[in-house]
Amino acid sequence: MAKSGSLSIRVVEGRALPAKDVSGSSDPYCLVKVDDEVVARTATIWRSLSPFWGEEYTVHLPLDFHHLAFYVLDEDTVGHDDTIGKISLSKEAITADPRGIDSWINLSRVDPDEEVQGEVYLAVKLLEDARGRCLRCHVRQARDLAPRDISGTSDPFARVFWGNHSLETSTIKKTRFPHWDEVLELREAPGTTSPLRVELWDWDMVGKNDFLGMVEFTPQTLQQKPPNGWFRLLPFPKSEDSGGSLGALRLKVRLTEDRVLPSKYYQPLMDLLLESVQGPAEEDTTSPLAVLEELASGDCRQDLATKLVKLFLGRGLSGPFLDYLTRREVARTNDPNTLFRSNSLASKSMEQFMKLVGMRYLHEVLRPVISRVFEEKKYMELDPCKMDLNRSRRISFKGTPTEEQVRETSLGLLTGYLGSIVDAIVSSAGRCPLALRLAFKQLQRCVEKRFPGVEHQDVKYLATSGFLFLRFFAPAILTPKLFDLRDQHADPQTSRSLLLLAKAVQSIGNLGQQLGQGKELWLTPLHPFLMQSISRVRDFLDQLVDVDGDEEAGGPACTLVQPSTIVREGFLLKRKEEPAGLATRFAFKKRYFRLSGKDLSYSKTPEWQVVTQDGTGVPHTTYLQCKNVNDLNQWLSALRKASAPNQDKLMACHPGAFRSGRWTCCLQAERSAAGCSRTHSAVTLGDWSDPLDPDAEAQVVYRQLLLGRDQLRLKLLEDSSLDPAPEVDPGKDSGACVEVLTQQRDAITHLLQVLEDLEQAHEEFQRQGQGRVAR
């Protein structure tokens, strides 16, 4: 079985960054690398030395990963971007605390000698004869070396050190994938033992050679297990801290690795979870869900909510699961104004459910308006304290516009955009996913039952709009990039416009209950439009829950990618391989690509007929170009997910082109030569469209329940020592109380037994070295 883990990464913010521009500021962004492979790029925050990103990534990766690095750069319109600094975290540093890393970390300088990447293939033998000891080092090849020359390649050679002797291989020009296939023999004086060090260098005709990396083996390793295989290149063992002079980043990083057992071992736990949602929720204290609700807290609660939603979604029971949590939340809420306002397990589960089920719906509703706001870049401001009259784009021969003129213009623009947003939302009931509509229908039923009466007639609307508007639409408007509505964060002016629109949508979602209150009285000119929209929103919420059916129409399949599912789509630049010559700028053609679990196809526009091959049926190489690093990473991640079931995937590839009778990457002359670079099939980016993995999700639930095992044992002892008879009221049946206590004891005992069985299974698989590690 495949072994992998996952990194939860949050790039929060930076502080005290140095100024790199002549204006005395910087335009910083972050690159996130896993073992020298770029996996993500944050947005650029313009003109800021204390940027806030708040971007989150989930990276699925192999177990043999070594380090995680964050590079902060200053984006320049002309020339290369300036490097500000970096943070490098080893796997050991990340796992030192089970809770991960959550702190400010100083940036360090980027030393070219430490910026190494790639691997080298060595086969070492240690021999002895009459003249002493002989070390035979077979330097075969290297791959993915760092580019040190301006051409984007290097001229690598290897230097081998053993004792007081050293030898060098020949230099291979203009490649990052050299093939030496040379055997170097070194001798050592009798009675001495020395480590072996192999260094890789880039040869330069002028100036000193550039360091590419090194590997080192102890004498014990050489004697007991001589190296034979691929070895990762390491930098020289030195590290300097800038002392905070380059600024700092606030990071949250957590590594999750857990062994996942075969499905049959989780079936008893799954049965208990499914039984939980079928029983009474209000008085439940012993079911797995009740225990999880009591234990979960902070960041763990959101991750647990996601896993539980996926678990029940895969069984087609997300409706009963959400209803169970809703009934518990509503039962313990006395003030309707505080209903679902906290980050409880119920609130987080509904929030994650909306993202998993309704993200495409969100894109259909909001993307046209959000795109208009980004493209038109209109200046809008109602707050007099933040109004900049000089930034208004009003063209007039009468001089600078007045504050009143800017307010009137801004009000017209805001109501125009808001009108489009409200129109799109209130007309979208039929496009909302059925599972989401049924969940909201059951939510309203539960709230109506708990808060009847005319004085609470708006509570059912507030409960639904609190999720849909305050936790879904408004956050997506405020930060479109985090909801995949845009590729980049907004510039400061557009960001302010989005903030005003998000505040207005929040007011509509609150049904106008807080209008005129608080400090933002400058929003008063918008109140008439907001009040007109509220009645339309009520009608929309009524239409939304006006749907037949009490059960979900089946659950999504649990396979990796369904053949008919579109994993990713969008415009790319494509070019067929040409036998000779360099590609011109006109050789690339813009095409609309669609990736499914079955194939990768394209057409001239999204509406045109799809083309999957050129008609000849002959395989050929096609080069695809993405518009930026993030787009490239997302396409690579999607391709890796879609091809996961393919057993015929190549383990190596050529990152270059076959031109002039040889591969440009490794200089091999055979067109059919084996690939010189690894295919990085294990590193993928997690997102809302990730496939369901019930076993991995059940494993997360099991680990969380283990944390509460001691509490369960204590509760079992308390229930066993409790005698209900003396406390029974005359009007109550003592036999019923005894029966309830007996059922509670049986339920706790059963759950503890299930946890113990799973723990024993883990220990057995650990001894055998089987199972897989959860993502």
C-alpha cells in the first residue's frame, strides 16, 4: 500500500521586512517548497513591510520528505524578483511538538552554498588487499541539480574525498542530469578509518566553482552497509540566524502521519458512529459523536468536522449527521440570538459541508460579479475617515471632487454591484445542491420546534442565513482567492471594495437586525437598499427549503476520481513537439482544457466540441504552459490525483526536449532512453474537491476518541457505583432509571472495547510493518 502523510500549512503574516524598493517599501510574497519542489505561492501584498496573507494549504506528501522551506521574495515588475530571506524547517523540527509549529520565526539569509537540490547515484565497495584498504566509488549519475549558470543549467562534476586523498570525475557540460558512470578508486593507509564525502560542483571558466551539494558516510556505514542507490544532496553543515534583521514570519505547520488499517478493522467503529445519528441526540452522552463533541477544540475541531462530514457523506448520511449535531446545539441554546454563533462542532461541520457540497454552486453565483469588481477597479468609499479624494477616478474640469460627490458615486457603484450579487443569490435556489437544501430544510424544522411563537418567527431564517450568508457568501466575497474565485488576492483598492460588499451582504444575512447600531454609521446611505433586499432574501430562503425528500439522493462514490468527474478545467497554452528548432512565441496556442478521471481533453473555447487526439492515433509529445506557479501546481496536483489508479505510470521522465539528436536535460542520444528525473507523483495539494477516503477519515476519528478514553473509563466507574433508587422521585419509574444507566454502561463498555481492538490491530500491523499512512 502507498505510504504518505500530510502537512497542514498556514502562512499567516510577516513583520519588519526590509525595504527592497526605492519607495521604501516592498511587495512581498512567499514560496512554499517541500524538498526543493515548489508546491504553493502566496499572493503578492503590494507596498507592505508587514504583510498579512492568511493562506492555508494542505500538502499530501510521501513519508521520505526531509524539509519544508518558506522563501520570501519582493516582486519586481522589471527584472528578477529580490530575495528577502527564508525559513527552513526539518521534519524533525516539525514533529518535535505533536501540536506542530505555531509561532513567529526569524528569516535567515539565503546562502547560495545552502541552496542545493537533487540526488546522486553512488555504488561504493570497501576492499582490502596486501597494500591496505581500497575504496571503490562508482559515481553513476545525478538528477535535478540546482541551475547555477545563466542558461538555467550547470556544468557538474563530482569530487570524492576519503582520508587524505581526493579524485574528480569529468565535467558534463550544460545539464542538470549528468551521467558520469565513472569508477574512482582511493587508498587509505593501514590502521586508519575515514568517512567518505562526495561533493558535486558546477565548473566555471571564470571565477570560483559553484557548490551543488554533498553526501557523507561514516566509517561504520561503509563497513556495515556500503552505500548503493540514490542519495539526497545536502548543504554544507552551517546555519546562520539573521537575528531578526530580515524580519519574521508567523507560521502554523502541522505534520500528520498515521497508519491506516484495512477497512474491516474500522467497521465496528463505523457501526457505532452510524448508530449515533439514528438515536436521540439531546440526552446522548456516551456515543462516539457525543464524546467527540466534548473533546474537540480549537484547530482540531475544524479538521475533525471535515473528516466526519466526509465520512458520513460517503455513506449518504450527511443529512442525519448534521441533524444530530443541530439538535444537540439547539437543545442547549436558550437565547436565539446566540444560536450557531460559536465555533462548535455543529457550526464547523455545517461550514465544511457547505464547502464540500456547494463550492461549484458558490462559483456559479458569485464569480461573474467578483470578476467585474476585479476588472473594473472602481474606487468606492463611504467612510469619510478613509476617503481619498485624489484617488477617485472622477474626471472633471471643476477640480478635485468633493466628499459628497465621491460618496454619491460610491453609493451608486456599491448598489450596482450589490444588486447583481443579490439578484444572483435569490435566483439560485434551483441550482443549489439537493443535499444542501435538505440540510437547511431540516435545520429550519429543528429551530422552529425549539423556538415557536410569533416573536421568534425570524429565528429559522437567521439560522439558515447565518450559515449561507455569514459563513459562505460573505467570506468568499471578502477573500475570493481562498474560495478559488480568483488566482490572486486583490490590490488594496479592490480589497477595500470587497470589504464594503462583504459588510453589506452580512447585514442582509442578519436580516437588518443590527442596522444603525455600532460604529459604522457611515453605512447608513446603504440602508434603504439593504432593507429592500431583506424581503427578497426571505422569499429565497423559503424557496431554498421548499424541496421534497427526507433522504439524500445517494452518496458520492468513494473512488479516487469518477471517470465522468471534471477534476480541473481552464485555459492553458499548448504546443506540439517539433523535431528541430526552438519554439517561437506564436507556436503556443491558447486552448480550454478539461481533466477528468478518464482523459485530458481540450477545445478552442469552453463551448466548442472537445478534442482528445489529433486524428492520426499516433502518440506524440505536447507541451503545456500555465500562467503562473500556482496554476502549474494546481494542474500538477490534479493530474496526480486523476492518474492515481493508473498502474502503468512512469517512475521517471525527461523534463527537457529531444532536440538535435539528444535530450536537452541529460544529453542522452537515445530518444527511448529512460527518464532522468523522478515523476513526483506523491506530492499533491489538498482542496475541497479531494476524493473521499473513509479508512483514513475513520482513523482520524479513532485517534481523537483515544484522547478521551480515560474520561470514558472514569465515567464508567461513576455509573457503576451509582445507585439510582434513593434519588428517584415518587412519580418516576425507578426501573426506567436503572435501565437508562445500564444502557449507558453498556454503550461505554462497547466503545472502549472497539477502541481496544483497534489499538491491538495497530500494534500487530506495526510489528509486521504493514498498513499505510494516512493523508
